[in-house]
Amino acid sequence: MTSNIDSTQPRAYVVNATDSIDGESRDYTPELAEEDDEEKVTRCVPDFQFSLVDSEYDETLAFPDSVTILSNVGDKPVLVQRKDTDDDDDEEEGAGAFTGQPSEIPYSSIYGPSMKFNSFQRKVFIPGMEIQVRIIDNERSVTTHLLNPNLYTIELTHGPFTWTIKRRYKHFNSLHQQLSFFRTSLNIPFPMRSHKEKRATIKKAAIQMADEARLKSMQMSQTQTTLCETSQKVQSNGNSNAINTMVLASTSNSPLSNLGITGKRKKKERKLPRFPNRPESLITVESLPTRIKQLEDYLYNLLNISLYRNHHETLNFVEVSNVSFVSDLGIKGKEGAIQKRTGSTRPGQAGCNFFGCFQQKCCVRCSFFCSDVLYGKWRNRWFFVKETCFGYIRPTDGVIRSVILFDQGFDVSTGIYQTGMRKGLQVLTNNRHIILKCWTRRKCKEWMLYLKQTANSYARDFTYPNPHMSYAPVRSGIQASWHVDGSTYMGAIADALEEAKEEIYIADWWLSPEIYMKRPAVDGDYWRLDKILHRKASQGIKVFVLLYKEVEMALGINSYYSKQRLSHENIRVLRHPDHARAGVFFWAHHEKIVVVDQTYAFIGGLDLCYGRWDDYRHRLTDLGSISTASASGSTRRLGSFFAKDDADSAFGSQKSSRKCANVNSDLQKSEKLSANIKETQFEEVELRTLAPGDKLVIPELLSPPTSEQIAIEGMKLNTPEMERKNVLEKITTNAMRKGKDLVSRLTMTEHERSGSDKSPDVLRDPKQLVFTIDEVETGRLGGLEDPTPFQTQILNDYYGQAKYWFGKDYSNFILKDWMNLDAPLVDIIDRSTTPRMPWHDVGVCLVGAAARDVARHFIQRWNAVKLEKMRDNANFPYLMPKSYNNISLNPNITLKRQNRVTCQLLRSASSWSCGFIEQDLVEQSIHDAYIQTITKAQHFIYIENQFFITMQLGATGAYGNVRNQIGETLFKRIVRAHKERKTFRVFVIIPLLPGFEGDVGGSTGNAVRAITHWNYASISRGRSGILTRLQEVGIKDPGEYISFHSLRTNSQLNNNPITELIYVHSKLLIADDRVVICGSANINDRSMIGKRDSEIAAIITDEEFEDGRMNGKKYPSGVFAGRLRKFLFKEHLGLLDPDADRMPIDVTDPVIDQFWNGMWRRTATRNTELYEEIFKCLPTDKVKSYADLRKYQEEPPLCKSDPEMAMKRVANIQGFLVNLPLDFLNKEVLKPPGTSKEGLIPTAVWT
């Protein structure tokens, strides 16, 4: 092909700028554009000049070194994009000349829109990175491959990634022919409608840019004018079929450069070395080095021309795809086209042989007849292998169709006996069974070898057996932190979520979207869970949530509402199981997991739901009223704060948009807001608290509101309203002490301030003061320094103005379970008469490789549910685990109390919960870790758990159904200590009553009594109880070795003393101040044996130690475990708050007799006696039958008969620790009657 441009004239690449628009034809000749860094556009059929003289270069494939595909219509290219370089620039395209380019593709790209493999828009390579090519080996086989005897091993390097491929000459030749055809097709116009529409868009833009360029043509230099005239001359001598052309000249101020339609004359073209056409069979051994050099040069130059490098045939040749160079996925791995048999991923269809009819020995193929005929459809897939997983992509649309994790069930085999084909490949894991078919036996063997090599190297941690038979290995050097109670735990989660960069994983038994992660909510709803997740989703962060799908007749946690409430295009929620389809009605997903960027993981006993947030004070009341401290130390309730709804200052806005805090005394407006709360949907209801950027309404002192007003506010009619007081007077007084300048600092609202340039400042009513948030935080009011910052003064002097527990978060589930969760702000119990039930729990945060292990469990569960429920829904993608090498931490996430530990993840998992193919496959590594830790303990075991259901090994009758061996192991360890005459202590803390709605002594308490029965049967009632067994072996006082306790607290409500148990929900074990097991698993069969509830936990061993004592001797105490145990002891004994009158108590040595008997057991006994004396609370050892219960409740407690004396006696209670009443109702049968609904449920549900 010969160029129409005179070779003696300066050459410029041209684009059609003349088109018939609205029936008119227009000619444009804009000025030459200056070289721009953006890629330029030429016309669809470039008129390049090629020499007909034979040379060492292949002229038919020549392209200017900057021509690439810009856009396409279907599978055909429409536009050509170009980028110019300096005339004397000899660097190859992409040869690293670009500075500041990323060395990897962002991890978030795997969630980007999928694109079919033959699309010209696929961008799989790292921008600005050169591809190095080197043929490192050659295998010559003349006997088996006559025409193509040489098999070349090619090493390619792209950025930090290096991989090898094996190709024969025929593969090079096939690629060359495909690219030649592609290059020729660019010279052929495709008169398609979509083609014309796309061209029209470019033409209109070009015309518009040319019009702007014409306005500046008078400012062009003489040289530029000459170039334009030259280009016009070339146009007049050109092809008559061409309508008009526009010379894209080089100018710095051409508007065309904004569209990228600029150009520059070039002196050289990108040329490919001539492809060696000599047949491979004629190449002698002596000529091989030359042939290798020719193929190297050809492929190197080919891969560094963007037009050919991004061609789908080239991508297939070098075995790359969209997951090849993604950061955090690890090495590039091996990839390639392969065929997969449909149905092989579904249990029951893999290896089908027509009910055994074809399992005859006469022919191996007979056993695969049914699979090939009925389920033998073969689909083309792009198979890839990464460090710890593998999967395949559907080339027709680029969607990832499967991600399979390496695990201990991994196996790969090939051959006719395993697959029924000589070129077949069978891959097995615990979750999947797939049959693949390769093009050649050599490729099949390559795949098998690479899979085995990866399993034995990168994935070794998951394919080889691990301690406790866990799915995850032991990790050393892990940063971990512990969190006691929901306050610090949820706060740390909120901070981590706020700094998420790529993805968030959440798995919960119950998730309440409207809970506040930080309290009191001084930032409005900024830290509300659903707001956090929606905020991150709006930033492009992907959020994946796994929820337990409850049996609605049995549980009212309403997971469907949670799913709908979190609806967002970047939030994906899956609920599991579908009970009827899975056949799972009694078991639950019980994990509590939050993972941020697969780098920070939170696990423990805390769901992100109602009732869980608490702190070490374990408050019983939350009336949301203002209280001021009096001289006597008592408190007085004054009023409530209400957030004013302002259309111009949204309460839930971002921190940056919060400008002022407004103090207003307009009661009618606040009542209007209260009325709107009931009328509007929840999304529009704002939290009634003081928050930056919001307006605080402090009503005047008024008479108590009417019942209608109370009803409007969504409160119960029998809830007395507290008197309201105006605190404006105090604020004004404090300000006036500094001077009269305060008045001049009164400003307008944010809405009015936006128009302040048109209207002067006006002195506002002194009842409505507006301060900037900076003034509120720093105390600079009216430009004056206040000794006590305003915000601190409000929070300290007027504590209690913001509720800690809003709506249904204020709960007492033993009195009334949750209901109507779609109305989150409506209370379920009367705050004025009923105390809430405090919640005690423990969680841990893991960083780095251990967090990746937690994420791996989540990914395995998500992918299993995706396969089961959303197989063909591309909106729910498969998840991929990140690499364990070079884990980078987020510097913005800082966690308190981080310590270096050794950590291993544990879990309870089975077929229904994790998608195992084999029904009998079970993982119970949590149970195994408990057994081993208890057995190896030398000094003490500390246990906090929601249940203690564990029987004697080999127990008979109904007790024989309990299979976990934790109680048996504790029994053996205590007996061993007794025989060795060594001091050994076991602390056990469980709730006083199970967490089920109902009266333990009434007709509604069957569920409560059922759990109580199994707890007591495991402890002291019957021959299987651990205390009974210890006495039988000669230990007269088992209390010297093991003690069972609970937690209880007290407070005042309406000036009357009240009490309530603290619900212990922790799943914690601490041994010897060195080992911690923390997670979601209870001590019962549901959590421990693996086949029932799914659970996750971590066993943590200290690597850092500090001086401690054990039984009076010096002892290296672990920093992580020791400090956690000491904090818990201080919390339970009431030692966290400073008290000058209290005798100092040392909790360093937990096993010495002075502490065990002199402090721990004595405090529990004294507190128990005081609670029984003052409150006559239940449960108690004084009630051994239902008759005793009725008599016990007839006598009025001291708190009713003599409140003043009760208040004095309450002051003697220290901490929360009480004894577990082991004789409570011991004369009654607590098992549910067989005729009740609880009695009809299988025993396994309770144990």
C-alpha cells in the first residue's frame, strides 16, 4: 500500500474532520497541535507509507509506534489512538519511560465490570511497564513432532511478575497469521450503524474543536501556517473518495488537544522483525540459536506495540488475563484456555455412572458413559492458578465463574482411569470436584505438575495437616489486641471500617443496621453501622455481608429487614441457609466476623446487633435525661435533649459539613420534630442528641407534657416525662463573665451565612446562640478563651443528656424478646420501670496473616453460598484471597494494646455450613484446641462462656448424647493436680440464667429451664456432673480446684434500688497467663462438634512477657493473656474505678490461696449474700423447689420494706462477682415436659 502523502513533504497523520452533518459538508483545517502526553486519534484507516523493498522488517505489520485501539464496535476496531514521542526518542513503547506508574494493577479491579476476552478494550497489562522476553530452554523431539520438533520455553517479565510459557513454532506462526489478518482488516471499512454512530460522535467533537481552533488561527506562527498549507496541498492531491481531512498539527494551545485529537509528524514507525518463514523441520541444530534470536526479537517487539500487545490472540499466547497482574493476589501463576465439563462442580453429578450400571470391568470408558452423555457438555474456560486458590473465567463475558481454595482435601490426577480421557484432568478439594480437558497430553501434564507444585509450596499452609486439624496454620509475629465489652470492640471496628480502602467482610448471627458503634452519639448518626457501610460503599468500597437466615417461627431477628436496610449497589448481602432446600432447621451460622481489606479482622462473641454495646460499668438505666452533680454527690434529672431537624444542616452529614452547634429554646419546633418522627420513614429520622453540625434544642422549664405529646414521641404512656430545664442561662452566664464581646459573636445559620455577602449581619435573639464547632470544641466563645472548653463542660457537667441505648437497643430479653425490628426507635420495654440487661463479652483484633486466615474462612463460606444460591448472578461475585507475602498495613488504622503473639485460627465447620462435598467431613479444631490447652495447663484455667454443657465421657442415657469432652478433660486435669498435690485452679463464669424470654418459675420458662437443666447436670446434678465426680474420686472439697460464678449489678431507678444479672456472653479461655482462646464457640455440642453451628475462634500464645507471680513465685506472664486476665479480674471485682477508701487488691497471682479464697471466693460469697438480703433476687440457693419459690417471693425484699437501709447495704457490694446458685430448684425436674413445644424439639437443640 502506497501513501497518498508526498514522501518529500513533512508527514502528518490525519483524521476525517469533514462529514455530512445535517446535510451539510464542511471543510476544516485547524492549526498544527503541539505534542501532548495524551494519546491522539487518527482516522480508522491510517494512510501510512510502507516500502515495497524487502528488508529484515515485516512491513505488512508496520504501525507507527503510538497507534492503538481507542474504541470498538462489537469485535471490530473503529478508532485508532496514538501517542507521539520525540523524533529522536529511541525507547520502545512501554519501556519504562513513564515515571510514577503503578507496578501492579489495583486489587479493586477484580470487582470492575467484566469484559469479554476478544474485546479491544481489555487492559490487562500494567501501564507503562515493558515486557521482557527471553527463550531460556528448548526441547527438541524429532520423532514425535516431525513438523515442529522444537518446544521453546519462554520467560516473560512484566514489572515484578515473571512467568514461563512453552510454545512451538506453529504457535508463533498462528499468532502471526491472526495479527496479519487483524492488520489487514483495519484497512477495510465496516458500514455498520453502530460504527457510523460512533464515528458521528467523534466528528461532531472534532468539528466543535476545529471551530474553536479557527478563532485562534490568526495567532499562529508563520511556520505553523506553512505546515497547514502543506497539509491542504496534500489534501487536494489525495484520494477523490475522501471527503475532507484535517491536519492535526502540533500546538500548545489547540483546543483539540483537550479531546486528545492532536497529532505530530513522526520520522519512524514501529516495525516488527520479519517473521521467520522457514519451516521448523528444516532448522538444523546449528541454526537453533539464530532461530531462537529471531523468535525472541519478534515476540519482544510484538509485545511492546500496544496495538498488538492488547490483541486477544496475543494475550492468549502469553497466557495473561485480568487477574494476572493484580496487586495482593501474589504471583502471576499459570493460566490458559481449557475445557470444563458442566455439572462437575455439583455433588451427585460428578462421576455419574447411571446408578452403577456402567461400572463394569469390560471397558474403562463405560464408567464415564453417563457423565459424557447426560452431563458431558464441555465449555471453554480460562483457567488460572494463584498462590492459594485457583479458578476459571468464562471468556465470552469475562465473568469469574469459580474460585476454589487449596485445602487439605486437594488432589489432582490425570489419565483415563481417573477422568475417562487421556487428556482429562480431575481436581478435587473439600468443596469442589471438577473435570477439565486439555488440548494435548503435554498441556494436561503441565497443569497437573503446576497444581501440585503450588500445593506443595505457596499453598502448603492449607494443603498439609495443621495443629488441632485446623484449616489454618500457626502464625508467629502476629499483632493482636483484646477488647472487653462492646464499647471498645465496636469502637475499634468503626475506626477500621472508616479507613477501609478496598473491601469489607461481615458475618453475623444477627446484624442490626441501626446500632451505634460509638457512644454517646455526639456525632449524630455518623457512627451508626448502616451509615458507615453506606458511606464506604458510596466511596467504591465493596461490602460483603453473610447473615444467618433464621427460622422465622423460632427467632425474630429479621435478617431480611437487615438485608433490605443495607441495600446498595456496592453492598452485597447473602443469607444462609435456605432451610427446606438444605435440610437444616436446627443449626445456625454463629460466627461473628468483621474483616477490613483482608488485613484487619475482628472475632469474638459480639454480634453487631441490639443489646450488645456495653462498657465495664454495665449500666442498668438509660433515661436520656440531663443530670447535674449536687454538693451531696447525688444526681438530679433535669430534662432531655432533642435534635432539631434542619433541611440545610442534615444531622447525619459528614464531619466536614458540620459547621455549628445551635442552642435554641423554641419548644414548638422540637415538638414538631417529635411529631415528624412517627410520620416519616426511618431513613429521615435523626438521632436526638447533641452533635457537631446540628442544632441543639433545650426546651424551657415547662409543666409535664400531656399523654398525647408522649405518644407522639413514640414513648409508652406509662413512662413519666422528666421536667425540662433551660440550660441557656448557665451558658450565657459563663460567657458574660468574659465580657460583652460574646453578643457580637452571634452569627447566622449556615443557610443564611451563604447569602451573607448580600445582607449585613443582624443581631439575633439572645435565646438562639450559634457558635462554630471549632469554638465549641476549643472553648473559644466570642473570641475569648474559656478555662473549661464548652464541649467538655457540656459533657462533664451535664452527663447523661444523650442516650447510650436507643429504641430497641435498650433491652431485657429475659423479660421480653425483640420484636418489630423494622421500627428501631420504638422501645420494647418501659425504661422508667424496667432496667436493661447488661452484656459482658470479649473480642480480639488480629492483624496481618491471621486476618487473612479469617478472611479465607469468610471467602470459603461466601463462595459456597454463592454457588448454592447465586450461581449465575454476576452481581454477587466470587471472592479471592489475597497473598500472604508482603502484607501492607494501613497507617491510618491504629489499635490500642497491640501485642506480638503467635496465633492460629480455629473453626467448627461441616458440609451444610462451609459447602464440603463429603457429608461426613467435619472440622472441630476449636474443640481440639480446648482439650489440648486444658491438658497442658500448669497453674490455672479461666473460662467465661454463655453455656457449660459438657458431660462425662461414656455417660449413659440422655446424658450420653452430649459428646464434647471439655468437662471430661477438666476433670482429668484436676484429678492429676490432686494426685500430684499441686495447686491448680479453674475459674468458670457463666450467666445466672440462660438468655431466653420467660419466667424461670412460670409457664413461659420452659426454654430457660431446659438450658438450666443441662448446665446444672454438667456441674453438680447427677453422676455426670464434674463436682459430683470429683467428690467420688476422693476430693472432699472440689472448691479448692474449681469454682462456678456469675455476674450481677445494681443501680437506682426512680430513686429505688434495682438489680439485674449481667449476661455473660463471652467465649473465652485463658490458661497460665500465656494462652488465650477467644471466638464465637460456646461450651456445648452445638458449637464444639463441628456438624452443628458454624463457629470461628483463635488460639493466641504470647511472645512477649513481663514479670508476674504464680502461687507466690516469680513467673513470666504473657503480656497479651496476662493483662487481659487482670483486666477481667479487676472489672469483676470492681477495681477499675479509683477509690481512695478501698484497700489495695493485687490480682497478679491468681492461684495463691490469699487470692483464691481470701479475695475471689470471699467477694463472690459476700456479694451473693447481700443481693439475697437486699433484693431477694433469683436464682438463689434458698429456692430448691417451686413451693420454696412461691414462699420466697411472698416476703418483701429489703429494698421495698426499708429503702434507706437497702441503700446503705448496697454500698457494701463490691464489683459484680457472685456465686452461681448450684442448689437452685435442685428438687425439681427442669427438663421441658414432653407435651410442650420445647419438649418436642430434639435434645441436640439444647445441648
